[in-house]
Amino acid sequence: MANKKYDFIEGLRDGLPIGLGYFAVAFSLGITARNAGLNSFEGFLSSILNHASAGEYALYSSIQAMEAYLEVAIITLVVNARYSLMSCSLSQRFNPNQSFFHRILMGFGITDEIFGIAIARPGYLSPAYYYGAMTMSIPLWGLGNALGIWAGNLFPANVVSALSVALYGMFVAIIIPPAKKDKIIALAIVVSFALSYLCTQIPFVKELTDGTRMIVLTVLISSIVAILKPVKEETINSEE
């Protein structure tokens, strides 16, 4: 019991800086959610159930564009597909006797940053530590989104437009570091920009909805990169 309490406190400690970062990012996402017509409670709920910046942005953009329910579901699934790989990786760190309930609940709480601090710990992964990190970070993610929507409703339209720019800065901050380390990733980013623009100009293709084009391009580009330049197992293990 003492070890579980200590692990939980450690999780709270490590989750605090993650949560503060989440709060800032989610605030910007809240502006997008507000533009899509969500209220503060709906924004909070969507962040608690879908803790992914890219996934939530795709979700809100699809809602704002009035995409079909099926398209909204598919694009959210495609953009969040990487979490299934993280789940598989984390499952290798569980005690073989770990209960199914803990496995499901910990899988639900996977984010890039929580995965990073969890996978870096030696030995079997402690559910108490993981829950501590979730307890500190995920509510701040939802709260930031809700306050972003509230601020969007309170501030003038020109201020809301200016705050929306912060979200693009967030995505630039996400893609630049890995692009600097890997030329293949950098090339994939450039190609995705170019193809996204071309798809708005090519006859018939430009008639497709934004969500459909995003789904096709995401699956197509990621599949080609995975086939031509797969990540070696040795590289994955060294990064972990």
C-alpha cells in the first residue's frame, strides 16, 4: 500500500508540468471548439474523452465544416491511430497478472507525454503512478478547453481571431523538431502541404469535403512512408 501511495504521489509530481502545458494548448483548442459551436461543457467533455490535440482539432474542424457523422468518426480515428501503437508498447510493460480493468483504464489515459514518462520508468509499470499522472494532467486539459471557449465567447471577434493563431503555432512546434531530426519526416510534411493545396485545385477532388481529403491524404502519405522507410525495431528500443 505504501508503495502505491508513493507511486501515486510521484505520478502527480510528474503530471503537473504536463498538465500546465496541456492547459495552454487546450485553451487554444477551445477557441476552435467555440468557432465550431460547442459550449464550455461540451468542450470540456470532448477533451476529457479525447485527449489529443490533433484529434480534437480534426474533430472541431469537421464539426465546423458540417461533415457527415461517419467522416467525423473516421478522421478522428485516423488521426488518433498512433495511440493504438503506444497501447501495444505499454502492454509489454504490464505485470502479467495485471487486471483487465487497469489495462483498459490506463489505455484510456494514453497521451504522448504520459506515455513518455511512463515508458521511461524501469520495471513493471505501476498503475498508481499512471493514475497520478492522469489525475494531474487530464483535468487541466479539459479545463483549458472549457476556458478557451468561455474566453472566445467573452472577447471581441478580432481578439478571438488573433488567439486562433496560437493553435497553428502549436502545430508548428510539434512538427519542426522531428522534421529536423529525420529528413523523411521533413519530406512527408512538405509533400502533405503540397498535396493538400493541389487537392483544392484538381477537378472532382476539390469537390470532396475537407474531411474526406484529410482522411485520404493521411492514410496515403503515412502508408507510403511506412512502406518506403519503416522504423527499425532497434531504433524504437533505443528511443524507449
